[in-house]
Amino acid sequence: MSIGLNVIRHRFNAWLKKRLPLSEEIQLSQKRIFIFPNKVGFLFLVLLGLLLVTGINYQNNLILSIGFIMVSLFVTSIIATYQNIASLVIKASACDACFVGDTVSLPLTLNNPNKTSKAGLFVGFDHSHAQLIPVVESQQNIRLSYVPQQRGYINVPKIKLFSVYPLGLLTCWSWLYLDFNGVVYPKPVELPFRSSDGEGLDDTDQSIQSGMDEFDGLRMYQKGDSLKRVAWKQYAKTQQLMTKQYLDYQGDERCLDWSVLSGFDVEYRLQVLCGWALQAHQQQSEFSLKIPGQTIPLGSGEQHLHQCLKALALFNYGVKK
Amino acid sequence: MAFNASLIPQPTLVFLFFNVFAALMLHVTRLPLWLIVFSLAALSWRMFMFSGRVPKPNWYMKLALVSAGFYGVYASYGTDLTIESMVSLLIAGVMLKPLEVEKHQSSYLLIFLNYFLCALLFLFDRTPLDFLLVIVVMTLTLGSQVLVHLYDQPNRMASLKLGFGLLLKSLPLALLLFLVLPRLGPLWTLTVPTQSGVVGLSDSMSPGSIAQLGENDELAFRVKLLDNPLPMNQRYWRAFTLSEFDGETWQQGRFYQANRASDFFNDDQPSVRYEIMIEPHEKNWLFAIGGSKPLTPEITVHSDATLESRKRLYNQWQYKVESNISELLPQSNLSRSERIRYTRLPSGSNEKAQDFARQLNEQTADLPQFISALRSFISDKDFSYTLSPGTFDGDDQIDEFLFESKSGFCSYYAGSVAFLLRSIDVPARVVLGYMGGEENQLSNALSVYQYDAHAWVEVFFEGQGWLRLDPTAWVAPERVESGLQRAIPSEFQGFKSQSPWLRELRKRWQAFDYYWNDWMLSYKGNQQQAILQDLWGERTANELIGILTVAFVLLGLGLFSFLWWDQKSKPVSYEQKVYQALFTWLVTIDAANQGAVDRKSIAIPLHLKGLTMQGVCRELTKRLPHLEASLNALNKQVSAALYQPNANGLDKSKTRQLLSMIKILKKTV
């Protein structure tokens, strides 16, 4: 594609974006709706022209009158096609957090405030891979698949909503810049963990201690053992207090430190930190995260993990684009 | 496009094919049998494809089918291009199209061709009923076009309803276009005739030629009398004259244009002005009574006083004529060549008749006496008037008629009398045309049908001109006084019910048909101008263009205001207005802090979303600590208006006050 065309496309997209700002909920108004005859419409017009010429040449008023009715149908269909998608409300709900390169499904809700149902709608990122929504009575939930390419707040490209209903002569469409309120984590890179003192973490360093994982056996109850771990069934049989023993990888305390990775570029550092965080979470280690401007104290569990991943995703991100 | 490449569900396809079938049925009376079978076979094949037992046609099957269609049309119609053959070819094509319609994209052409096929019916039939049928099939097709766009959730009734609704909504504009759009002349000359030819007079007269018309009740033309009435026995509509006789057939000679258009028209004589709406007969001749002066351009007056259109009439046409009501066509004398032409007979034909004429001539003193002798011969003897006289095999058909069978219809009598006159060297010619015309008081017009076709004689009186003689009137006066139906009720093929209300109904229908013709079929040119003038008075072309422009601008404005009104945003409460002002301020500050030029170019950060009024004020205070007091006051005022006991929310003036306060605060930053 030539550079000139790219410039035009860029300008157009910029204009479109300014005209149609990003938001969570969009009501299709005349400002947002575009309408133009499509290929079928032009075929119709060609045949209509032929019919009118036939009517003129044979001086046949009846053929002409059918021609006029068809001209008029074309005009009516402009309004009908427009009305079919006008005032539709499209709402973006929050999508799940995901990693760069994963497929995420974006939840959309279509609300029809009118009494008459909307029909034959297509929604998609491009014209040829659009998803059909045959009828929207009052509300319809759909999901669009999307693969994010950038970390940060999810930045979905413009979505096209279009319809040719009822006569197929015109395409009526709108561009949706929707804000899905999701966070995209960096794509994790799996590297062996390095702590801030420069030591690697080998498998040999992980001592097996009594933890919460695999059931290993029973031992005599000792003072301080949790009552939850007492094998009560055993006690009922033998009147002896036994404690259940589990195999566990000892969760050590890790500090995921930005400065360890000096020399790599920012994005790569974030990806490695992301990988480490996942690794640590998997191994049930407690970990803390230290990146410039933000430190997340030692912790563990899903919530902690997501907090750390979100911090990585939004590092130096500031605002949504 | 992928969305168009999806398969059409079966119910939609069945409905679509039903419409194709309906369009076929519109044309069915005119199509050759093989084409109907061919079409039905193609449609059934497509239907059987649903069950999967019948395969899809592959490319060589399709090729074979298309070739078969072409060959069939060629075999039925030959190589001459006619409207019928072209329409049949189109029908063959449309009927094969369903075989390859599977996806949305391929259905459109079929639908559009179906519309086209419907409209082409009007090349052949133009009655109100035909129009109604076409509208019905078009509505069905429109329904199927909507149905296609319901994709995999087809709903026939809903689609039909919507299609009909669209049609109704389209009618006002269509009516406007019909009324105001000027009718162009043909863009190029069309010389494609219809196959069957059109029923009507043929340009020669051999025995039997008019009898066929006697059985035809199609309309030939209509006459609207513009001033005086025209008595029944004067309704001799001349089409053309026959001057050449070869012993069997009367034929047209060559004619020359008259010196002046009004050669045969006498201003002093009583005259009648009328307008004729002629059905297309694909020839040039026009109809008029007696000596006529055409009031419409493009009409030639011939030396035999007949009128001719400069163009062949492939379409309905209207023209105005003024004619003398007289049996005599004035012409002072004949040129030598004319005298020879109008007295010439083939030698040795019909000897008996020639002898009879000479004998009669010797017994009578002058021409009027000769004619009255002829008259008594024909009316006294046992001559009879019938449409089925049987055939004559011999060479001397006039002898056979006059002295043996003595039964025949107008062309027999006219031909024989002209022959007898020529036998005694009196110039005479046969005139072909129509006699009569059914009156309709409702539409104030005469309808002339094909069964009114007639032949009569004109005989030349020296120094005076051509006198009309109708020998048929001698034998069957009822034919002239009250029409064919009274003359031979048993053989009459037209409308003959005696029931009064049926007759009344027919009258009303005819009147409606007349207005249909007047308004729908021949609405153009002068008539259009007259109507438009009636509607908005005398206007020049420029004024008209001005009015139309204004109308279209108003229409456009109307459309835009409708769209604007249609999308009008929901009303915003006063609290929302204040909140929005504060929130916008907050986001603008953030945008400026991040170096963005425009507030809209950044998205609202997550942590700012869903803030309460108080929250917004808190965030603002964080960024603008020096305004803490003012912001707190603002928040308190809003809260007070909303949450205090007896509070009714913000009112208009309070809101205005708050908004201006925010404005002032903004300026202090």
C-alpha cells in the first residue's frame, strides 16, 4: 500500500476517533451512523435504469410507474435501513484479565430501546468475519473474541456494527470504540528466578517441609499442631491423637526485583517479572514485587498475584490510550 | 463477503421460488408450452435438490440447459427478434437461475430479475387487472427480499408485512414522480414488433379477412367527442382505401400526400372535433371520419383523404382531429392517373357480374339511378348478412357471391359493388375501417372494438367528390343503425348479456377502463402539463424548477429534522449537569498534567470511574488544594439540595448558579 494511502487512512482513523470517542456505552445516533449503497444496491440501480429505459422507449407509462415505485422503494429503504440500527445501545462489560497473546472474549450487550425489533445485525472487527445477530428484541448478549497485543488497559480496535436489513440495497454501519475495562498482563517469559543477592533458585534449594499439599501419612500429635489437621476418625477408633502429614514445597520468600534485570529493556523486564510472579504463585511461595515507583509487600494468593500482575501491566502506562 | 456467502435456509428459498413461479404465471398465456414445461421442470429440479436425492447441476448440465433454452426460443420464434422472443429468452434465463441459487449473494439477481419480469408484462397487457396482479407479485417478491435478510430465522408473514409496508411508504413519492417527471421521447427507435402481430385491419382485403375480426372483442380505439355529438349512422371511421383489384383481392395503391392538409376539409360544413386514443396496431394508419383536418402534428393527409402517422404505432397514441359530418368527400375532379386507377379492372374476371352491371347501366338513366337499382337488387333479392358465408373456390368469386351463394359480410358487398361500379367505368374504391362505436355516458367516450371493423365503398360523382355507399346497410340496416350485435345476434362474439345490471357493470368497468387509459396509460406531454397547471396554476418552466427545488430542500430538511429528533438524547437531570461539569474539569486537569492537548484524547482512568459527587470533589481538592473550601461548599450545596429533609433536588436557577460558580473557580486556576 502506498504511503499516501496510509496517510489518508491514518487521518481518517484519527478523525473517526475524535468524532466517536471511546466509551463504555454507545447509543447509535445519526452522528455515528454511516449509510451507503452496496454492490447489490448498485446492481439494483442498474436494473432499475434498464427498466426505466424500457419504459421510455416503449412509451409505456405502466412500466415507468413500476420504475418509479422501485426508485421510491430505494429511497424508503435508506430510511428503513437507517432506522433498523438507529438508537441501538451497545454496552461493553468488563472483560477478564488476560495475558498478551491470549484469546479473550469481550462481553457486549445490545439494548434495543424501540418497540420494533432490530434484525440482521453483524458485529465484528472486520466486514468478512462478522458475527450475525438475527434478531434483537430488547436485549441480547454477545461475545467477541479478541487477542490483545499490548499490555496495559485492554485497547480494543474499532468494532464494526452493520446491517443491510431489510432490502440489502444499502449497508448501514457504525464504528464502535468501546472501553472494556480490562487489564492485559505482559506475556510471561519463563526464566529461572534470580533474587536480588544474585543467587539463582535451584530445585535443590527447595526443602520439603510440612505444608498443605499432598497427603503423606500420619504422625503423633505434637503440641502446636493445628486442630484442623488432627485425624479425628483415627482418634475415634484408636483414642490416639494423630496429625495428618502433607508433602509440600516449602514456600520461600522471594523478592521479584526490577533491578536484578538491569540491562534488559523495559518490556522484557516486565515479561520476566510476570513469569516469575506466576512461577512463585504456582510454587506457593510468598513474594514481593519491587518496580520503580511501586513496591508491593510480601504476600501470596490469587489476589496478591493479580495485584502484582496488574502493577506490571500498568507500569509506566499512566492513562489508557 | 462472508456474510453473504452463507446458505439461504430452505423456507426462504421455497418462498423465493414461489415468487418466480408467480411471475411465470403472469406471462403464461403467451408462452409456448415447452417453455412452461421447461420452467416447471427447472423449478422442480431445484425443489428436489432439497431432499438430496437429485444432484446439483454441474457446469456441463448448466451449459446443456442454457443451450436448450436458446434452441427452444429459436425453434419457437425463429431468428426474427420480437418482443415475445426476447421476453421468452429472459424467462428461460430467470427460470434456470434458481438452480444455482444457494447463497445470499446469488439470490439478489433472481429477485431483481423477477421485478423486471413483472414489469415487462405491460409490454403486452395493460388493463387495470394486469396492474393489480403485477403489484401483488411485486409485493410477494419484496417480501422474499426481506425474508432473505432474516437469514436463519425466516418469518414469512412478518417479511410480507414489512415488504407491503415498505411498498405503501414508497407510493407517495412514486406518485409524485409519476405526476411531475416529464416523459421523454424514445431514446432510440424501436422497431421490434410483437410476434403475433396485433389484431386489426390488414392492408389488403380478401374474402374472410374481416370475418376474423368479427369474432374479436378487443378494443381498437376510443373516441372522445370534444364538442358535438356524432350520430350512429355517421360513425364511419376511415382507415385507408383499397384501389387495386386483381380479381381476388383488393389492395392499397400508392398514394400521394395531399397538397394541403385541409384539402378535404370544408370550414362551412358542420363538423365535429374529437380525440382518438388508438391501441398500438404496428401500422401507420389512423382513423377519422370524412374530410378531416388533423389538429396534432406528425400526421400526414393522403390524396385519398386518409390520415397516416409518420411513425408506426407500437404504443398507444392520442391525436386530435376535426372532421366534417358528411357523406360526401369533396373533390372537384380526378387526375388522369387517378381516373385510370379507380376504374381499372383485371381483364376477363367475373364476366357475369360485368355483364350484369352493363345491362343495369343501359336500363338506368344516370349514376344515382344505377346505384338505386343496385340497391334494390341487393336488398330485394335473397341476400343475407353473415359472418360465416363459407368459402369460394372458383376464380370468379364475385360472380359466385352475387348470383349463387348470396350470403356474406361487409367485404363481400363492398368489393362487389365497387367492382360493379368500375365495370361501367365509374371511379370507385373500397374503404376499410371501423363502423360504429359503443357509447359510454360515464366516460363520455365511444369505444370501438375490433368486431366493428367494416368495409364500404366510395363512388366518385363528377364535380362533387366521393360519396359514401354502404351496401351492407342495404342488406342489413341494423348493422349500421345499431351495430354488429343487432345485425347478427347469433354470430356476435362480443358482450351480449341482456341482464341490465351486468350491462351497467360493464358500462362502469368501461368507464373505469377509459379513465385508466386516460390517466395511467397516456398521461404525458400536453395532458401532463394540463394536470400540473390545474394543480398549481400557470407556471413557467423556471418557476416549476424553483418550486421543485424548494420542495426537495424542504423534504431534505424534513428528513434531517426527523433523524435529529429520532436520535435526540435522553434528558439530563440537573444534578447530572453539575456532576458532569465537575467531572469534565477533573479529567481536563489530568489530561493537561499528562501533556495531552485535548481532554477527549485520553480515556478516563479506571480509578476515576464511578466516583460520587463527593468523590469528584475530593479528587479535585487533591489536585487543587487551594480551592478546598469552595469545592466543599459546592458539594454541600448539592448534597443539601438532594438529601436534606424536604429537599426536591436542584432546580433550574440553582443549577445555573452552581454552574457559573464552577466556571469562576476554573478561571482562578
